[in-house]
Amino acid sequence: MNRLFLIILTTLLLVSAGCGTNQNDANQTSNLDDFQVQNTQDEVTEGDFTYRLVTEKKEYQQGEPVRIYAELVYTGDREEITIYHAASPFYFPMVEKTRGFTIDYPMEQPLVSTTLKKGEPIQKEYRRSGGYGSQDEKAYIDFMKSFLEEGFPAGYYVVNGFADFYVEWDENGEKVKRDYRIEAEIDFKVK
């Protein structure tokens, strides 16, 4: 009798645990409806530079390519200016808000220079990247594996993009250096 009771109890626990997982997925979908997309485009000007961060749509379908890109335009007095940066001046870190997961945007750190012509934007499209470690929780690892292999899982995403670079010029025989980190924020949903 005790053995039958243990089998029934174990079965009930397993069934209820499985139902809890489905309930979490349902809660995530309902949580998604709690978020409203505010900005699919943001533009910030700092000094002689304008940085734009754009996603083409407020809402994407799961499995559909999500298009995000950044632009940088020089608007100063010179015909052109050289900026110095890592592999790219553009970073695309983001947070998936229904789960609270951060998606980093790792960047190679060589020193690269790019010459910007006045009024002509340079542009870079976002490519999925990020990672996870053995110390991360299983839900985050599963999320990142899905994100990297299959694309954006359903969720509400906020991109905290920025352009990070510096410029140098000669002024009265001395080198002058100015650092820039121009930040913008956009958001979108994947259903």
C-alpha cells in the first residue's frame, strides 16, 4: 500500500511540475502584453556627431529576422574627420524584460580608424551575439542557446545601444583628444 501511495504521489508531483512549466510560458506571454513599445527609432546629437538607433518594426513574429541598425553622421565644419574605435564604433547590448535577461554585445578591441565625410552616415546592422557561462542559471543558458541558434524568442526587448569612439586633432601645435559615448534606446516585441 505504501509503495502504491509513493508511486501516485511521485506521479502527481511530476505532472504538477510539468504544468508549472507550461504556466510559466503562459505567464510570459501575458506579461508581454503588459509592455508597450515606445521607440523604434532614437536619435541623439553630441557635439559634431549624430547617432541613430533604429529597428524597423514595433513587433516581429518569432522566427522572423529582427532588423536593428545604427548610424553615425558627422555634422561639423570639416569636410571629413577620422574617428578611432574598437572593431566597430557601434554596440547593441539589450535586455529581454519579461525574463529580466541581459544580452551582452561583446566586441573585439583592436584600434581601428574610420574616416567620416560630412553629412554621410556610416551604418552597421546588428548581428546576434552574446554568450553564457557555466555559472549562469539554466533558464538563462536555455534562453541564450535558443537566441543564438534560432533567433529572438518571444519577449519584449530594450536595446541600449551606443556609439563609442574618440577623435584627435592638432590645435596650436598640440594634440587634442575627445572621447564620445553617445547612447540611444529603442524597444520592440517578438510574439
